[in-house]
Amino acid sequence: MKTAVLIPCYNEEAAIAAVVRDFRAALPDAAIYVYDNNSKDRTVEIAAAAGAVVRRETLQGKGNVVRRMFADIDADVYVMVDGDDTYHAPSAPLLIEKLVTERLDMVNAQRISTAEAAYRRGHVLGNRLLTGLVGGIFGKRTDDMLSGYRVFSRRFVKTFPALAGGFEIETELTVHALEMRMPFAEAPTPYKERPPGSVSKLSTYKDGLRILFMIGKLVKEERPMQAFSIAAVGLALASLLLALPLILTYIETGLVPRLPTAVLAAALMILSFLSLTCGLILDSVTRARRETKRLAYLSLPAPGADCP
């Protein structure tokens, strides 16, 4: 099988040579691609000197880089890893073996670290909260949704829509697998701190909010009935709270003294029914779109399909 190692990079001159070297040692037959995302340091020069195939993506953001990598590279198995030298390259053959022998579409590398500098408590907490939120909505099948180290099958990569622009791409990868009900698994791998001179590009609060926004967007796109039903219930409750005093007054006196409030309550109830109708229509559209994606997914062979 043809294996490709995909490394999205931005200003990683301190780490990229070690990443390329370690994955070359772990997967000697794999093609290693470094996709530079407008680095302002010597990342491109060092990656090329280390033996990687270097390409560029000018649209800023990890999601844009992943979209470009998935579109450009043709392989049977894809290993995606960050270029910060925090992930364990010797685990790659084991992850690939798990993908092929179990005929999976994704193996997520769950980060295991005892060094606080490698995996800060704030990031651990945020990851658990966001992973738990996605698990509660779409299904609990992973404990480390935000890991940047994954192995994919060809049919996953070539049917992945890739809508995210930044670090929220990991959330989209996970939700895509969950909604398509793909076979995937998670395997623990060591996680270490960055080498000296390498600086994290992740903004805890800014990117956390972007991931939250992406989760909301994916709920709207993949579970429209659920999303619009919540809105419909909220609007209906607001309408009833406004209308209840008016109804009681009308029963007692036969009058409606606050006409603007009555109009507002009626409008909110109409909006509630419109929201529910939108949910019903979009749910049908989503089901049709999911069936189309499923047919495209099934047109490609599973990893290890030629094995007995």
C-alpha cells in the first residue's frame, strides 16, 4: 500500500527536521509531505533539506491546509501529524496496522503525557469539555477529539468535505466520522513537550470559541431537526410567558389591554412553528446529502480490502 505522511506547518523551523527524520525512520517507504502555511522563518528550507516534499498553501489556517493536502495527495493510507515534534513517530506503524487489520477509516492517536508542559491543564480541561459536548450530541466514541495525530483510509480522505478553516478542523474530522458511522478507533500514544524554540500557535480562548462555533455549525448542518426544534421550543415558551397574563386578564375582564404584547406573543408563536418547519425540511435535505456522501464513500475500497 502507498502511504503518505502529511505535515501541516507554520513557523516550525525548530521542530520540522526532527519530525521528518523520525517519520522517515518509522515509515521508510512512505512519502513525506510538508505543507507550509506562509511561514516567516526557515521552515521550508529546513523541511526540504530533511528530505520532505514541500508544498505551499497560501490560505491561512490549518483547516485550509488539510483541505489542500487531502485534495492533492493520492495514497492508500494517510498519516496526518502536526509539525511541532510533540507526537510519537514510532507509533505510526502500529496505528497503520490497526487501521488495515481492523479495516477502519480513521485511527485517532489519543495523547498520553505526564509532563504538564507538554499538555497544559487548561488545554486538557478544554479538550475534555469539548470532546464531551460532541460526544453528547453526536455520539461518544473518542476521548481526545482535538488530537492532531491521525491515520486515515483513502475513502475517508476523498469523501471528507473539509469546511473548517482553522484549528476546528479536528472537530470536523471527528463529527464526519460519527455522522457517516464510519468504523474508527482510538489508540493511546505518548505525547511530549515542544522542543526549545518552538512556540504553540493555538490560542486557548480564541480557538476554543471557534471550536464551539464549529460545533454549533455542525449541529445545524448535520442535526437540523434537533437544532431548529430547540429554537422552536424557546420561541414557544417565550410566547406563552408573554401571553399567559393577557389570557388571564381576558378571562376576567373580556378585554386585551396590552395589544402590542399580544401581537409580539402571536409573532413569537408563528416564528416557533416556522422554525419547526425549517427543521423538518432541512432534515430531509440532510438525509439526502448524507446518502450521497455515503454512496461516494462506498465507491472506494476499504483499507485491507484485498486481504482475506
